Amino acid sequence: MPSVQAMDSSNIKKENAQSIKVLDDLMAKLSVSKSQDEVNAVTINIATFINGPIEEQDAPTKAVDAITKQLNNKKDAAARERGLNAIQAIAEHSQIAASVEPYLIVLLPSVLAAVGDKTPAVKTAANAAALAIVKGVNANGVKALLPPIINSILTAQKWQEKITGLTCIEALVETSASQLALRVPDLIPVVSESMWDTKPEVKKMAYGTMEKVCALIVNKDIDRFIPELIKCIAKPENVPETIHLLGATTFVTDVHEPTLAIMVPLLDRGLAERETAIKRKSAVIVDNMCKLVEDPNIVAAFLPKLMPGLTKNYENLADPEAREKTKQGLDTLSRVGAVVDGKIPEPSHAGSIPTVLAILKQIVATKHKDAVAKFEPSLYYIAALAGQLIDEKDADTHNWTSGIKPYVVAIAGETDAQDIVDELRRRASPGAEAEDAAEADDEEGEDLCNCTFNLAYGAKILLNQTHLRLKRGQRYGLCGPNGSGKSTLMRAINNEQVEGFPKKSEVKTVFVEHDLDSADTEQTTIAWTMKKLAEVGVETSQEDVEKQLAEFGFNTDMTSGMITALSGGWKMKLALARAVFEDPDILLLDEPTNHLDVKNVKWLEDYLQNSPCTSIIVSHDSKFLDNVCQHIIHYERYKLKRYRGNLKEFVKKCPSAKSYYELGASEIEFKFPEPGFLEGVKTKAKAIVRVNKMSFQYEGTPKPQITDISFQCSLGSRIAVIGPNGAGKSTLINVLTGELIPTIGDVYTHENIRIAYIKQHAFAHIDHHLEKTPSEYIQWRFQTGEDRETMDRANKIVTDEDEKAMDKAYRIEGTLRRVIGIHSRRKFKNSYEYECSFALGENIGLKNERWVPMMTADNAWIPRTEILASHQKMVAEVDQKEALASGQFRPLVRKEIEQHCANFGLDAELVSHSRMLGLSGGQRVKVVLAACSWQRPHLIVLDEPTNYLDRDSLGALSKAIKSFEGGVIIITHSAEFTKDLTEEVWAVVDGKMTPSGHNWVQGQGAGPRLKGDEEEEERFDALGNKLESTKKKAKLSSAELRKKKKDRMARRKRGEEVFTDEDE
């Protein structure tokens, strides 16, 4: 038996230089080796020789040919085993040569086939060799490794081959995780098929492999669902339940091929389920996920799976709402996948090995034509490495050079290698020549922020992989429609939730919102300011704070008074003043002009223009943004795009945003419901509200807030209430709507009038119902037929004075009675009379006086003028019920509510399926508008409507006001909003009101007549059934009767048939 010893490196180098025959000698020694020790020694020598500095470039080819010959030796199992041992040794060498590595890929199919050998020793050697190759090659070589492994699993004759193939995939998960992640779409179908294998060992192995492969999917949204998704592959009956689980998922993370690879099989089955609900949810998931796909090529490979199912469901589903959701999913998928006219585009093949190989051969052939044919395996491997970089969208020169150049050197030499790599990168990589499309931030100044991040709120994606860069001292306007996430972004920055944004310890950031906490309402102005400054660590004396507040316009009474006494404008100014004390680097201003009058808006403009701090401003005031902003940051399809210049310049560059500048340019339209008939009101000029010499004073205040106010409103009123902060505008309106009772004076309102009042702080209407959907809120609010939000108004609360007045005794049918209830109303001459129930007085004036309730049969009718003296609020309650009845009962059903809310720009999905907690400020105000107008009001009162609505919605509101058939009163500081809407102006200054432009009339006044109640629209009961109205026949006058009789006699004379009932 020949003796074999391992050679040292120095001897190998000498022999390499002498002749390639050394390889033949080593292979000969391997073929005659008997013991495992000898085999190991020879294979190590072969590995060291081949991976060493061989001058002749035929060595890898010669080695591959020799080893392949041994593997194909059907008669000698030992030869096959020794050949596999050599391959294992070469692959396990400490440093595989760049010239050798491609040839290991060439050997891999034969190695995997050898796993099915009948000889156990060969099987074991083949398994070890396959794993050695997989673990030994470059991590970027995954693209070359996978085809033979996948082919082996799919075509294996023996189940052991499948086990080895799956083991190789698991090994790649360990050694090449990031590179293998891109190949997940190729792997999941293959491993899924093995999960259904008839052999239990394969099924078990495949399940474990699938878990490891799915661990490569980097998507936080579906991480916790991956075990369920894997179960669905093994057990398709789990699909419906898993769809339900995923249906409530918020997708905010970028969606790439691996995520789609695991989701698409589930969604494909979900779209084919019998249940409409599962089909609907599958479409919603497709819609939500595809919104986060950046590149059409990501989704291209999955379009043939998803498009047919969505199209079929859209055509065949009976449920209109489910069909609409399916259409949304189909539209989103078509848009993201660049589908035109139903034609699915071809996926990009830029990174495919044949595409890159063709380019590489052209480049190499220019100087090394012989190498193209001689080194086919090396060129194929280089193409696979380049394809991996292309798939990763990596066009970095350094990465291409370090990853590919060593393999090019092996075939073309050091001199030309770099040129070949550069040319290949330029021609094959789509991103090589790409430039950053974003506008360069070339202004000078210090970077305060330069980050890329995602943002979501509730179930809604707001921003996806967007970039934000802020410079010191610059002023940025943040623009976008309601619900796009402007306030959410500000709040996330303030709460240090934006990835990459500097912490407050590095960059001082202060957020100014438009509401104070309800917990602060019991404090004085100075106490609140000191408390807030202490909370953020600002140390300053009270004297300094008071001095600074005085500079901001606060007088002594305001500073020392309760914070609740401040108007909305002064509260906003106080919040701004508090922020200024903190000396911020970045000031976040959310609707800073809300509640501010013109004077204070100018003060804020001057402050920001002269401030050294950076500002991010959200505002619907176009003039303010024009005067202040140097840049506009605009929300565009889940990205933030910066435009240099103010709002005017931005609109020039982006004409589609014209509605930010002109209210009339809004394409959205709101619509208020028709107010309905008011008895006795025959023209739009007749007063339906009249106030005469009214004054009001809050308890504990030194003087009245409003004094000697007189006005009237009609169905044709278009009134703007203007005045500085704290003048008494909101107080005046609160008296008009019944929120407050006047201290002096009378307020007349028509008995059947319905008034909608949207408060200055619009969220006050819904603050306690945020867990409800808009539909549920409207159902709760009006389920009794009355408006629950108005039940606590001052004009409905019975006071001690009211109780005393209600003790009045009426003499009816010779007995003294007290009214204990008012139940209904009917016409009485030119007014009304009311059905009252009574308590009968016994022993009146004596010690044992008592009042005994009487039977309903003893009810009696009392004229309005008499009962008002003692039971004004009870009469008002009956009047309101009659007013609601005359407003046509609206069925509180989902369809009716959705149709009503659609008039205010709220889609059905949001109205019926989204909680108000997840809605933006603008969307919540739309809910308030819809709810307040549910009862078809005759008069709409809007207190500062510009505070929360975006430009589009303000334009829509202005159109709705113009077309509304009832009266409108608007309190606002926005002259732009009211200039084309209002004809009458109430100027309130220091509690006094000066009206102008009014046309107050006595009686009906002039103008066109309104339609009567007999011409009212269709009426419905509580269940939505149409009510047929019965109309009384009008009584004919004597002249009309005589004419009718004459006509009848003439017809009879002519021989026509005449019936006697025509006399009736």
C-alpha cells in the first residue's frame, strides 16, 4: 500500500510552477488510497493544490473532469465516494480560489444526485459534499446555487435527495440570510410542494424548512401571523380564519417580494372561498398591502395569481359593498403593477442570469474572445453574482468591485478586470446611472434633521419610506388633505417616535396644539403657564413670565384670572407664548392662526419671520402661509416632497394643489339637507329668530359680556359675526342657540325651528364617543328621536324659579288645578293650544293642602299665551318634538346614515367601519357637520368653521352654504371664507353688536313665496317605510261652485255623461 503524506504549501507552489501534472498524480493517488486517513490526506492535498496560485488556467477544468469521471463510475462505489470526499475537501478549504468556486456549482447537480446512491457510504459522502459546497461558496452566489437545489427537490427519484435539498436550503438560511431573502418567492412554492409529500420524513423536514425560510421575511406587520400562514399551506381549511386575523392588520412596512410570496397563496385561496365576507377581506388586504409596493417589478410575478380572482369576484359578487371593495383592490393592484387595459406587463429580467450573462460575454469578447468559450462556468457564476446585486438594487461601485472583480481577474487578468466590472455595472444595473430625483437641499445652513422613516395612525398608512430634511432657521409649511397625517406627524416628532429624528436632548422641539387640556381649566393663566414651563424644565421667575405675557398683550386681569375666562384666540396666544419661553430649535405649529384675530395673526407672522428657530407649520390660512413660509412640504402618495418658496410658488409648480389657494377651486362638494317647511313662514325674509335688547353676564364677573343686543334671523340670512378675541361673539351665539339664558331681554324662536350649532371647539361634540364609529355615534345621538347633545342646554334645565312659576293654579271647570305635564299641541286661531294633564288641589290654603294627580280623561287644552307664563320650558320641549316630527322622521339605518355622511365627504367604509378615535381632526369635524345636520335644520350656526377644515373642505363647505335653503350664521376671523358667502355683518366689540347689511322686516316681507307643507318631500317611518300623506280637499268658494255647476249643465246639454258625485 503506497504511503501518502500531506505536502506543505512551499512544495506545492514549486510543483505548481513546474507542471499541472501534479494534479494527475494526486488524482492517481486518490484512486489507489485504501484507508480513510489516506483519502483524507490526498483530498486535502488536492484542495490545497487547486486553491493555490496555479499558473496554468486549465487546473479547475481538469479537476472537475477527473472528479466527475469518478462520480460516474457505476461499478466502483469507492471511487464515487473518494470523488465526493475530494469535492468536500475543496469546498471546505479555508480560502476557495476565485477560479475554483464556479466549478463547485458545476459539480453540485452530480453531488445531489449521488445522495440517491444505493451505497450508504456514498450517500453520506454526497450529503456532506453538498453541504460543504453550499456553506463554502460566496454568500452572493445564492442565485447560482438555488437552481440545482430546487431542481433536485422537484425531480428527486429518492426521498433522501429531497431531504438533502431541504437541508441545503436551511444551511443557506444560516450562511446567506440577506441574499436568500430575495429568493423566498422561488423557494416557497418548492418547499410547499414538499409539505404535501407522501413521505412523512419529507413533510416534517419541509415544515421545518418553511419556518426557517419564512423567518427571512422582514415585515413587522405579518411577523406574528407567519405560523398561521404556514399552517394554511399544510391545511387549506385554515384559510378563512387566517384571513379574518389578517383583515384587522395595519400594514405600514414596505412590502417586498418575500412578503408577497407568503401572502399571495393565502390571498389566492381567500379570493376563491365561498363566503362573501372572506372574499371581501381578501380584497381589502390586497388593497392595503399593494399601497406599500414601490416598484411594479415587486408585484409583477404575483399578478397572474391575484388579478383573475379579483376580476372574477368583481364581476360575480352580489353584495354591492363587497364588490366595491374588490374594485378598490383591483384598481390598486392594477396601478401598482402598471396593468394597462387588463394586460399584465412582463416582469423585469434585468437581474436574471441569462440577461446579465449575455451582456458579460459581449464585454469580455472585445479583448478576451477565447475566454468566453473556455470559461463558461466562471462567466455564468459572475453573471449570477452581478444578478444578485441588481436584484438588491445595489449599484455602488465599491460593492461591485469587491464582489465581482476577483472572479473576473481569474479569466481576464488584473489589467482589464476593473474595466470589465465597471462596464458590466453600467450596462447591466438599472440603478447605475440613476440620479436622486428629489430636489437638492442646496441652501446653506446647519442640518437639524435628515432622516427616512415610515408613519401610520390606527389602520391607516400615512407615510412610507419618506425623507425629511430640515435646516436651521427655515420655515416649512406642511400641506396635505385632511387625514393625510399632518398633525400625526407633528405629534410623532414631539413624542420622539420618528425614526432618525433627533431627540429633544439634541434638538429642542416644541409642539403647539390648538386645545388646552380639560384638566387645566381650573387654573389661572399665570399658574398654567408656570406649571407648563416647570414640566419641560424651564426655570424662570413668575415676574419674568408676567412681564413677557404683558409684551404679548395680556393685561393684569387676564394674567391673574381663570384660564376659562380667556377666549379661544387668547388661549391659542397663551400656548404660543409658553412655547416661546422654551427657546426651541424647532417649533411645531398645528393650526396656529385658529381663533386668532387679524391683529394677533400679524403678531405671529412677525415673530416667526424674526425668529432664529426652525418652524414646521400646519395651517389652512393661505395668506399666512404665503407671508411666512420659505418651503412647502407636501404629502404626495405616502411621501413628503419639498418645494422651495411660499404657497403661491408651490401652486405654480403643482397646479393640482390650487385648492390650497382658492376656496372655489375645491373639487369636493358638501351638501346640507333641505330644511323643510315652517308653519306660518311663507318667505325667506320672515323672522324665525328675534332678539330684543338682550344682555348676558356670567356669574361672578364684574360686568356683562354682551349688552343691549337686538337682531333677527330668517331662512335667507347669511350672517358673518366678526370681532376681536374676547369681544363676546361666542357668548352671543350661545344665547341664540339656548346654550345660555339671557340675563336681560327676550329671545323669540319659531315654535318648530331646528337649529344646528357647531361649536368653536368642534370636538366637544364627540369627545366622549371616540370608541364609536360615525354611524354608531349618530345612532346613539338620535335614537330617542331627540338630539341628546342638546338635552343639557340651559333653556331645557328646570331651575328653582321655573319650579316656583309652575306652581301656578288654573281654574278649569270650577276647580283649581296645577299643570303637571304637557303632552301635545294643536292649532288654535293664529297660535296653538296645548293638551295638559293636571293635579287637583284639595284644601287649598289650609295646613293639609294637597295636590292629587287627575285621570287622563280630565286633560284640558290651554292656549299658548296662557301656559307660556308658567311652563315656558315644558312648552319649548313639546314645540321641539313637533319640530322634529315636521322634519320628517329619518330612519336610523346604516344605508341612510352613509348616504347622509357622503354629503360631507365621508365614505361608507369610514362611516360604518372606522372608529372616530382613528380619524384625523378634519374628518372628525366632517362627522360633527353630518351629525348636527341630521335633523334637517332651518338655521345653521358655525363657530370658527375654518379652525379644523382643510382648504378642499372649506371650499366644499362654502358651496354647501351657498346652496343651503335655510339660514346661516358664521363666526370667523377669515375674511376670505365669508367674503362671498355673507351679506349681513354683525360686528361685536366690547360686548356691543353693530349690525350692517341687514334687511330685517316685519311680517312676511317681500320676495318669492316658499312651498307649503303639502309639497313636502317623501316621508318615512322609523323602519324606513314610505308614508303616504293624505291631503285635505280645498273648500271651493261660492263663485267656484256656481262655475262648476254651469259647466256640468252645459256638458249634460251636449249629451255628455255627467256623474252626480261631481258635486262633492
